[in-house]
Amino acid sequence: MAKTRAVTMITLSLGLGVAAAWMAGNWVRQANATTDVAMETVVAAEIAVPFGTKVAERHLKTLTMPAEFVPPGSFSTIEEVVDRVTVQPIVAGEILMRERFAASDDGSTLAALVGEKMRAVTVRVDDVIGVAGFLLPGNRVDVLAARRESGQRATAETILRDVKVLAVDQTAASEKNEPVIVRAVTIEVNPHQAELLVKAKEEGSIQLTLRNPLDDEVFVEAPPKPAPAPVVAAPVRVAAPAPPRPRSVTVIRGTDVSQAREQS
């Protein structure tokens, strides 16, 4: 009786073990089937890349992720990113997007940072005009122009608003946050703004003012005032000259006095 019970228990245990193994194997196969998704390679930043930097291989790494999570506009190979210039700061680990870069081609790094239909203009500054050395590439500034009118009266006005700083001195990257006294600042303006800036420099002095990066004030320039209409002088009527008065001659003959008109 005891032997029969033992054989029954052993047989039952083996059966349960085989069933458990089969169920576990089936679960693993189903799990593998559900995780069999398409994977793609994307390029990310290995280290932080400052604004205005030409990208090298040491800045980059590749990541593998499910294709459904790959953002549109990303890069799939490192070779696509090398030698491009950053137009915005890149943080370490960030998936790189095409709109954050400009192609350098064969020109300088600064030329690649200038936007379409825009111009780069350099202005000479000192520790005051340059905001005590706190200007860095990527900052936004306003430009004030000051001049002296007749009578030695000084006037000032903001001629440019929310313009981008492309470079300070000969540096287009913002790797440092400490103030540095510079001698020149290059800003991005359109052709009309460039004319205003050069004119203001010739007429007086300019001052840069640093903007808060969160300040999204939209300023609409007032249209130029129309030129005053020319003043047309009223016609002056010239009076006709008066006819000459006939001259007379007095003739005295003894006691007789007579008048005789001169024949014209």
C-alpha cells in the first residue's frame, strides 16, 4: 500500500513538473514573439556641444531604439553629422535633430551660422558697450543709438530689437559663462537693419542691451513717416506799369501864360 502511494505521488509530481515546464516554455516563446520589434539606429550627443561648434566624431554616439519611437528629422549615421555647425546648444545624451545644425560647406563657421537673407555685422565695443563682458554667442540684444542734436541736446532711441549675437571677438562658441572683456561683437541683422546700424555709428554712439532669453515681446516697427507735401507758393500777380503821364510845358509871353502838352 505504501509503495503504491509513493509511486502515485512520484508519477503525479513528474506530471506536474512536465506541465509546468511546458507552460513556462510556452510563456517564454510568446514573450519573445511580442518583443520581436523593428529597431533602428539614431545619433545622439556623447558630450555637451556649445552653440556655434563644428561637430566632430568625439561629440557623437549611436543609440538603438524601436523604430516607432525614432523622431522624424534625426540622423542614422555619424557621418551625416560630422562637420555640421550647431545653431543651438546641444546637451549630452540628446538625440540630434537636423534643424539644430547648419551645413558648414567650405566657408567659415560663422558664415554657416548666418540665417537665410540675413547679414553678420561686427561692431566695436568696450567694457560698457559690451555689457561688462557678459555677452556670449547666442544671446539676444537690443541696440540703442545716441546722438547730439543742435544746441548740444542728447537724444537716444532703440533702433534694433531682439537681434542675435553670433560671435564675440573671434569666438562663435559659448563654452564659458564667466565675463570676458571683448573688443568686438558680431550680430545678425537683415540688410535694412545693417544700414541703420552703420548710420547710427557714424552719427553718434551705440549701446548694446542684453535681453532676457524668455522675453518674447513682439515689436512692430512703425512705418516711416511720409515726406511732407511740397509747399506750392501762390502765384504773385504783378501789376501792369502805369502809363507815363503826359508832360506839359508852360509858355509865358509877357503877361500871357499858357500850357502846351508835349507830343509823344
